[in-house]
Amino acid sequence: MTYIDRDGTTAFPFSGEFYTSEIDKTRPMTKWTAKETTIAEVVCDIQEDANSLAGATAKARYEVYVPLDAGVDVPVQPGHMFRGTMYGLLVAGKVIGVFPSQVGSFDGKRGYLARVEAVDK
């Protein structure tokens, strides 16, 4: 018989950041720099959803589960960027979908799932 210590696990063991990145193209091209704006810093659970390899491009899709306090709207939208670490592995990519939820690992609380696509060229 196997014993699983469910008290030893953490519901949201990772941290991450949702942000936007814009380039000011009014300046000369040699002076373009990306300006990042933080949308939300979160505690989360990150799970790999799928991966594929097409030619020399590796692509992975992650699901980022985030708890949300009652009365707070979901601040993340498709097109935002995400970066966080999962056991020392950097997970970074573009948000391709956001899904509010009251079920699953949220224990009856509100939350949302952000689907993030990471491409390694």
C-alpha cells in the first residue's frame, strides 16, 4: 500500500508574472528598446499541457492555474506574456487563452487558467 502525504504538497507552489512588452517605434530603429509593463504577479501552479517539434522549432504549451480573490476580475488577456519558474525551469511565452473557473484545484474558490505557448527557436 502506498501512502501519499497530501498535506506535504502545496496548491500553488510557483510564482510568475504576466506582462506586456511594447517597442516605441517613434524612435530611430537603432534606439528601439522593449518596455515591459507588469499586469499581475501571481502565485500559481504550472503544468505542461502539450509539446511538439516542427523542423528546428520546439513548441510547448503550459497551463498556468492562478487563484483569484472574490470580487476581483481576471486581469490577464490573450496576447499578454508570462514568465515564471517551475522547479528551476524557466517557463516563458505568450498567453493564447484565459479561462475563468470555480472548479478543479481551486477547492471551490475562484481562479483562472491561462494557457501559455512557449516557442524555442
